[in-house]
Amino acid sequence: MSATAHLNIPLSFNQIIDLIKQLPKTQQKKLVSLIQEQDEFVVPEWHKKIVVDRIKKEKLTDGILWKDARKKLKFKP
């Protein structure tokens, strides 16, 4: 006969992160893979439509060339 127990322990986000950091790297990678497989990361259709509409409205003359933008930006050596 096997017995099971379920515990409901409220943890903060930081506490969960601390627990994950204690896992071996292989288990951390497996956890990340499982999270990435969830449907929550799918871009909703309404959001795709907004992006497509913005692309259609974009004018090529609104941008500047990369070589010109690079001159305006300050890069750290």
C-alpha cells in the first residue's frame, strides 16, 4: 500500500529561482525545455495581425541606412 501526500507551500518568485539554482545543470536544462514547450509562448493571432498591419503601413523612406545610423550611435570599444 502506498500513500501520497500533497503539500501546498506558497513560494515567492525569488524563492522558486533559488530552488531551481540548487538543481543540477541537467535538471535545470530539462526544466527550461519543459517551460519552452508550453503553449503560453505562442504569439496570439491578434498580436500577429497588429504586427502585419504595422509592416504594411511602414514606409521604406522612414528609416535610415545602417551605415548612417552607426555613425550616430556611440559604441564602446
